[in-house]
Amino acid sequence: MSARTAGAGEEFVLLAIPDMNGSMRGKALRPDAFESALEHGTVMTDLIIGLDPVDAPIADYERFGIRVGAPDLIVRPDPDTLHDLRWRPGWRVCLATPSWPDGSPAFASREVLRRVLDDVDGLGFEVMAAIEYEIRIWDEDGAPASSGISYSLNEIGRYARLLDELVPALEGLGIELSAVHTEAGPGLLELNVEARRGLAAADDAALLRFGVKQVAASMGLRASFLAKTNPGEEGSSGHVHLSLWRGGTNAFAGEEASASLKPPFSSAVAGVIEHLPAASLLLNPTINSYKRLVPGWFAPINATWGYENRSCAVRAIRSARPELWRFECRRPGADANPYLVLAAIGASVADGIRREATPPDPIEGDAYALDQQQLPGSLDAALRAFEDDAALREALGKDFSDYYATSRAWELKAWRETVTEWERERYDRGV
């Protein structure tokens, strides 16, 4: 496969590895170097799987990274993910997978999801999913791009210039944008994409995050996927819509639009509800994530589900059209790594189906007002729940789970060593 493209300017291929924090890391390769990487692989330091969000080496890893001199990983491109960067003529991007020098898989989030998808496939199903993102956009002067009125047809026009550039950019990345609308927060815009099967759903999400930030920056705008930007405002979610398919048939579909859930749909929901406390470590991976998860802001705080109930963690969606039966997991934030989000939810679904689990009764009314099982309200609590959930850790891979838990403990340590301006203003009173 040739990496050469038509267009002005020099040609490069961005060889991209999604790291644990959902950021893209890698190299810009000239066409000949990319062709060589396709045939032989290339090398990158193993620090790319051992850095925190501000690029500090995580010193708690003992078998790789800074503690052992940051040796090379072998990195191999996935040519099926080679796409044009429409906003940068002559440049392309290609996702890649790192491995240890002996050929065994390294800690790559894309491979964690592949493991889970293989498990679901062993049950006779294929995952169909889409992640809908709420993102914040600021203009050239640092002001929110909209006032914060949800579903406003007057306000959506304020994003016209961005969308004129973003739609073809996403098409170049193989992503079909189906709808956009304003949300109830200043500068908050929701992007809906078409559902895809298997690994492609997470690839779309990862490339969308990359493309949105790149296109916005090229226009002098700023885009953010931070879960909670300002107090007193709605946060940014990354809701997951998921169904299971057997060939061309949706295995979740009922006989009529008002039918109650039956297996495997009911068992899938039961699995997600049961593992949601532990899965929160992957769905809500930062200190900031939990500032979104408060009552009254359409972000779930307890392990509940209901039919078309947006106050619940899981919303079961039925339809007269069989292909539209699915659930929406509303717990993830926009800040989460999409591969790990889908891996955690997919592993929970598979466990529920395998055990033929039965979900609790669906919730009617305001789930926030109920005394149901509370989900973790902090990164510390989520880490404890993850460490206690042996089934989820096993499904994700024991070595990966240990690796990921270490990275979250590092975040907690960094937070505990930080003194904020809020603390100084609140407590340094000179008395």
C-alpha cells in the first residue's frame, strides 16, 4: 500500500499509538520510512506507554520505562486505518500497535479492546457501538462559541464555520458524522457518529478526538474534552450506545417496541450494572472526571437502569425498528480513552451474558433521588472498586489491569502532592 498522496507540501504519515490517557503519541514518518514500517515495523521508546498526562515518566513501573532505561518497543502500523488529514494536505495518519522486542503484546489500549471483542465473539456476537461526545469550543478570543441553550437551532449556526471544516476532515478519517446539536453549557456541542462494528467504533472515536482538536486549532479555536470545565455548568460526556449482532440481526431486538428486555439484552444490562463500580476507573479515569458526576447534571451517580430514563446509568432503548434496539451507558466522560471505555463495557456485557445474569428492576422517575447502589464518587474509590473486581480485571488481562491501576494510583499521588489556588484562598487566612 502506498503512503504517497496528491497535494501541495511535503508528505508525512503520522504513526499514531493511542496511549492510556487517550492521547495520540508517535512519529511523523516520510513516505519511504512508512513503507519500511509496514514491512518491518519501526521502533519507539517504551516511555510512550509509561508517561502521565503531563509527560512525566511514571516511576512506579519497574519492568519498563524510565526505571530500566526506556528501551525500544516494536511498532507496527495497521494499514486498514490509514487516512488522509484533509486539513493538512499531503499528510496522513495511521494507527499502530506496539509490542515488546520478543513480539508479545505491550500495554496497548487498542489490543485490550481487541481481547474483549474476541471474548464477545466467542459467545456468538459482534459488538456494534458508537460514542457520542460533548465537546467545548472556545473562539479566537477565548469566549464560549455558544451561550449554553440546549438543542438551539439559533445557536447551532454559531458553529457553522467549524462544521464546514470538520465534516470533510472527519470524512477523510473515515468517520460519518450524522448529527450535531448544542448542549446545556456555554460552548458545548454534541457530535453524533454512525455506529460501527468491532474495533472500528473505538478507532472512529479516537480519530474524532484527534481530528476535532486539530481542526479547531487550525482555525484559531480551542476544543476540549475535559469532563468538567467550570463549576455550575454541565460537564462533557462520552455516552456509549451499544448492541450485539449475529450477522445482520440485532440480538437485542424484541418482538415489539414495548416488549420487556429478554436475554441476551437483559443479561448484558445486568453485567454492566454489576461491574459499573469497577469499570468507573476506565470510564472516569481522572481526578477531574468525578466533578462531572454530581446530581442534577445528567451524569449518573448510582448503578441503575431504566427504559428511556436519562437519569440512570444505563438507558435501555427500544424501537419499532429492530436495528435501533440498544443501550446507552451514560457514565463515561469525554475525557476517557475510547478503547478502554468499550473494553470495560464489553467485558461487563460478556460476563453478564455468560452467567445469564438478571438485572434489577428498571427505575422509573428520578434515579438521583433513589437510595440505590452509589457509584464511586472519586478516583480513589474507583481504584478500590477496580481492585476488588476480579472478574473484570481478568477479562481485561491481569497484567494490563495491574499496569493501568498503577497509572491511576500515580494520578492520585500527583493530586495529593498538589496545592491549589482554591486551598490557598480558602484556608490561608493569617489567623
